[in-house]
Amino acid sequence: MDMSPQKVTFTSLGTACAGDLYVPEVALPVPGLVLGHSGVMVKEALAVFAEYFVRAGFAVLAIDYRTVGASEGEPRGQDHPLRQVEDFRSAISYLQSRPEVDAARIGLWGVSVGGSVAVQAAVLDRRVKCVVVQSPSVWNGWRYLERLVGHAGVHALRQKLDEDWQRRYEGGDGARVPHLSLDAESVQDAPDVAAQMFPSYRNEKTLESTEQLLTFAPEDLIHRLAPTPLLMIANGGWDPYHLIEEAQSAYAKAGEPKRLEVLPYDVLGLYTGPGLDEAMALAVDWFDRYLRELRAVTATPVPATGPGAAMTQ
């Protein structure tokens, strides 16, 4: 099967966004999935995940958010989760316009912060029939950052954000910071490796992006996702960046149908095999069950006589 994507462009509230469209070699139309990465990572990094879904018979649209990769938008590297929610929804509209896709069967898949972005998009957009979140990380941005750098670290960060605000107010350029700054020895080289693998990736973002993360709290809305089915696939091994406590907190507030799978892999375990194979098998099964085999709500006919008729009077 040819896994080469078609390069496409869609508009997200006036800004041109880039996407990689994968279409399976099966009878069309088929259910469609929008895939989103975390932060300012790029759509090419989603190819490894897209392959699993395409082989399972789904059409896939992997996207670059605005200001990232091949998408337009300034300032570059503006990691803005709420705008990324809008980009997911714009991608849904584009995917529904494709003749290869069954417009009534659209699902979302996101990794890391992209997972919580996908959930918030699905809360707001009832066209979404199913959601899968892999290696979830941020469900309450303020709490997440305090867990990551401590209360004192967030306090120091807020001082920098105040200074950055004043600089931008006075017409200057906002500060730029690394997108990924990983202290753990096993993942220290990840940003450099990503830059080598994906030429459009830049390991930097605006400092203002952190301010947007502080106010991002999809956990406060996740209870409104139901009855859209939700699958979370979390890391159960050592992982200081995709915290299991964050996943459990959000999952507890979600309605049914839902499922949480905690797999015994570390921080990179669900990005590479065998954890990748296991996680993607779970995702494909979930989309098979709740998207491919989607059952439409059936209206109950009103009886002409009897107790049921009396209830409608």
C-alpha cells in the first residue's frame, strides 16, 4: 500500500494551514481521522501514527497548526492551544468536503498536549464521533507547570511573562524559548533528533505560548464530551512529562463511554515499538467500534394509542 500523503491546504479562520492527507486503497468513502501533534511539532512526525490507521482503512488528515511547519501565521511558533482547537475544527470541515471521506464518521486523535486539544475540539464540535488521546499530558496548564517546575518555578516564569508583555506592548518582539527542553538523560537528544528528521521543525516557540498554556484547562470541560466515546492511552512507566496523575484526574471527570489504558512503557515508549504497536492497536479497535460501526440515534415513533400516547399529550 502506498503511504505517500497528498499535500493539501485548508483555511483556518483566514489562515492557510498545511495538511498531509492519506487515503487507503479500499472502497470509498471511508471514515476520516484528524491527527494533531503537541505544541509546535510538525505533521511529518505524525506519519508513523497515520500508517496504522490507513492500513486499517481510515482516511487520515495530519495537520500543521497555524504558525507551525508549512502552515502560515505569525509570529512563528505561537503555541496557542485554543487556536489549535480551532485548527482541528477547520480540519474537520475540510475533511468533510473530501469525496473520499464519509462526512458523518469523523474522529480525532492527538498525542501529548495535542490529545487534550483534540478533546476540547470534540467538546465544542458535535461532528466529532470518537476521540483517542495518546500519552496525554496537559489537562490543567497551571497545575501541570507547577508539577513540572514547582511553585517557585511558576512564580519566576510569571515575572518573565510580565516583562515580555511590556516589551510587546512597547512594540518590541516577544522573547523566544525552546519548545522542548528535556532534562532527563534518556530524552535530552530528542529535540536535535526531531530537527534532523523533520526539516520544517524548529525547537523554539514564543515565550507568550507559556501564558496560553497556563490558561488552558480542558479538564474543566471534559465532562461535557459525553456521549462522544473517549479512549486515553497513558504511559505507566517513568515519564516526568506525560504525568499519569494528569490523565487520571481528567479521566475521572469524563462521562461514558470511556476507557483508560495504562501501558507499561516509559516516556518514549508509545512513540516507538513495541509500545507503539500496542497503543495503535488499541486506537484502531476503538475507532473500529465507535466510528466505523457508528450507530445513528433512532427516533422512537409516537404510539397512536396506549400509555405511550398519553405521555405525549
